[in-house]
Amino acid sequence: MLFAIKKETFHNILINLYLNELMVSKKVIIVGGGFGGIFTYLNLHKLTHKNKLVSFTVISDKNYFLFTPLLPEVSSGVLFPEDIITPVRENITCCMDGFILGRVDYIDSKSNTLKVGEKIVNFDYLVVASGASINYRNIDGAKKYSIPFKTLDDSILLKNSLIDLFEKDELIKDACDINILIVGGGPTGIEVGVEVSQLIDELLPFYTKLNRDFHNIDIKILNSSSDFLKGFPEKIKKYVLDNFGKNIPIDIVFNAHVIRVDKDTVYLEDGKSLNYDILIWSAGVSPNIIKMDKSYALSDTGRYLTTKYLNLKDKENIFTIGDVADIENMNLPMLAQTATDQSKICAINILNSIEGNPLLEFKLHQKGLLLSLGKRNAVAQIGNKFFTKKIAWVIWKLFYLSEIFGKGSKIKIVFNWILNEFSPRDISKI
């Protein structure tokens, strides 16, 4: 009898070990190293680490996580490029099968595989969070002549181009006008415009032939419609316009629909044209859709139409979130906040699917709207409360600091923010 009990116990141990091994074998592949992808890993890892339910592979064309909301501060010398990037391999190590540096070329939903170059990767669950790229809206010359604003390289190029422009004008006998155009009146266009304006203020004391008092430096934001900052409340819009009229030397040109660009001129639909020295493009983005073995429904903006559970309608183990995903009749904003919110539900639903539990619906809960207007100035709405100036500026700083991934990045950013309060911005060409 004693032997029988021991034998039964031994069998139970083997069965439990086998079941645990099956659970560990659930391979979760995450495509994308941005907010959607990285925060899905962090959230799902937190849920599954103790029981070792899944193993992860992250695939991205960059080996770092980029905190995009702070890109304007890199372009203006408040922060350094390395401040807002976090190495993926250093910070995502637990329960990992590996990290693959590359682009996914094709997804085969029937065989649960995907292709990265010549490599075939198997998955049990797939999270597509491949982000978005600049949308030039098929406007002739836009891509060739403008500086896009989406990546770390873009922010560095903008800063260097502005410094080059000042250096060039310093060599000219007579002072020249400087015209900077920004296409796009969304939050990126506004924040970039403000940071460019403040970097110019830092540069001016060191260049003898340029002086804002003579009105030879002009910054314009070209907005294609009569409305700007779409999705933002009227209070925020009014505060921005009031600041642009009084404290910040930037003009917003409404109903300025760009139809063509050449090397020094922007042509508008109404027949007018504007000369420029630097043209910055922030007029929206397009989702990075990955080819699949079958066609899946796309929204009007070209994004995957997912179910309310964030997975594809006919393929429950493939989830799409962030800039590549939309839910019918929701028109989800293509913001970092949306991607991080979706990552939480995506992680829970993968776990629920593994354990055979019902999936949760994604519901959009906007925490608030924040907009930086430069040093010690911002505007924010959180719930029904409206904040401006220094209070909003502190809220803006604290919120983004809480969202930054990686302790090293947090420390570097806080240090340089404090340093910027007591010293000039960095005006060196990178």
C-alpha cells in the first residue's frame, strides 16, 4: 500500500511537471519596441512571471525603446539623444527567448509563423505593435525637401539644420530673413514649434547678425483646416493661441492646405506660396501594416480593425494594438497613451486565453491632455480640471517621468531638466 501511494504521488508529480512544461511553452511574440510592444511585455510579464506561463520574443527594427513625447526637447537642446532611449536587451531579460533586431516581412496566421529576413519564428500568441511612419499624404516634394519629425534621427537632424542655418547666415555680409515652416497643427507641430522658437532664443546671443527685434526670424505652423489640435478642448486651444499672440513668436496659418513642395517654397491650394529655409513635417502618420497570408479588415485610416478584445476577428491569438489598430466606431487616437492603455488589456486577455477565461473589452479612458509650451509653461486638462503655466508644466513633467521606461533614463532626464533650469540649453551640433 505504501509503495502504491508513493507510485501515485510520483505519477502526480510527473503530470504536474508535464503540465507546467506545456504552460511554459506558450510563446508570445511581440512585434514592435515602442509603447505598445514594450508595455505589453511589462504587463504580461508581471502577470505570468511567478508561474512561468509564457516566454517572450521581442522583434524590433531598433534595439532601444524611444520615449517619443520628449523628442521636441532633444531637438531644442534641453535633453540629449541618449536621455530618451532605453536599451532593450539590458532592460528586458526575464522570461525571454530572445530579442530579434529586424523587420517582420510576413505573418502566416494559418501556421502561426512569421518571417524576419530569412528567419522563420513560431508563435502561440502574437502581438503586432509595429507603430507608424510619417504620412506625406502623397504631396509632391514633401518627403524630399522636408525634415520629418518622428524618430530620434529626425530630432537630431532638425537641431543640426537649425544650427547650420545660423552658421551660414553669420557668414553673409547682410543679415537675412530666416523662415521656418511647420506643416501640421497637431500636438507635435505645436510642441516642436515652441521648442524651435526657444532654441533660437538661446542661439541669438551668439550670432551678431540675427535679431528678433528686426522681425527677420519667422516661424509659421501651417494647419490644413480652420481647426487645430483636433481632439483637444477649446480651453486648451484658446490658451495656445493666446500664448502665440503674446509670449511665443509663432503664427498659425489656418486653411493652409499644402499641395506641392520644392527646395525652398511651399505651394498652397489657394494659390499662395511661402518661402522657407527649414520645412518641418508633422502632418500625421500612417500605420506600419505587416503583410499576412489573408486580408484582414482595415479602418478608414488604414489600421487593422480589431475586435473589442484587441484581437483579430478570425484569429483570436493575434492581437494588434497601438498605431496599427483601431476598433470599429471608436476611431482610437494614435497616441502613446492609447498604446499603453491597450497593452494592459492585451496582456490580461492573453493570460485569460491561456487559462480559458473570458476576455476583457477594451474601453478608452483618457487620463488627460497635456501640451508643453516651453520652459515653465504648459497647459493641461485632467478630468474637468484645467491647469496652465507652471502648475501644468510640473504636471506635464511628472506625468511623463512616471511613464518613462528604465531607471537610467529617468535619472538622466531629471538631471538634465534640473540643469536646464540653471544653465543654457546645449547649442552644439551633434
